[in-house]
Amino acid sequence: MPTLRRRVAFRSAFRHLLSLSFLVALDGCTSSTIPLAEHTLIGEFGGDNSLLHATSSGATIEYGCSLVTIPAPLATDPQGKFTVDGLRQRVGGALLVATQRPTPVAVDGLAVSAGGGTVRLIVRDAPNTASPSSFTDTLVLVRDRAAIVYKCP
């Protein structure tokens, strides 16, 4: 009989611990998605094969075969969102790249407080751009995260 009581007590304690850890995790999820409202992003943000370097006067985004230059600060609205225009230059790769001109792009972003600052970027062709191929790239970057960007061969 004492063994059964220990099992019941252990199960009860385990359930309470599991419920408590779930509530802590849930609280962490909700508080980490607080938007960085009305804020100018400054600093370095790294991601998988991507790097954002933001200053008070503009930003650069390096990823894969692209370098995006943004001549304006990344200033968020009350929901932590921003949209800016920039120029995308292909880097690395075949000799054809050296003769290509930068193409206009639009960058949509969402900045939240998770991880000390997390930014989700969508880089896409600028509206009304006569581009031979349309593209959209999505990047997730974290403040002060180290990034290695592999360029096209």
C-alpha cells in the first residue's frame, strides 16, 4: 500500500510541475513577441546565411548572392513594422554579375523583443519594377547573433 501512495504522490507532483512549466513557457512566448514599437533599429542582426547591419542613417543586408543597401533608418511603427526601399546588387558568381545594375527592392520588416531583438524581413521586388524575374526572400535575424554569409561561387 505505501508504494501505491508514493506513485500517486509522484504523479500528482509531476502533473503540477508539468502544468507550472507549461505556464512559464506560455508566459515566455507571449512576452517575447512584444513588438519593438516606434524604435529605430541599430546594430547587427545575424541569421542563417544572412546579416543585417543597421545604423541611424541606413542599413545593409547581406545574404547569399545579394547585397541590399537601404539609405534610410529602419524605424518601426507602433506594431513594430516597417517598410523601406532599397537597392539589391547581386554579388559573387559569374562574370555577368559585374555588369548588372542594382535593382529596386522593397523591404518589409517586423521587429519583436524575442532574443534581445528579432527581426523578420521580406525582401521583394519594388512595386512597378520591370524585372525579368520576380523574387521574394524571407530572413529571420537576431540581435548580436554571429552570422556566416556564403557568397555565390
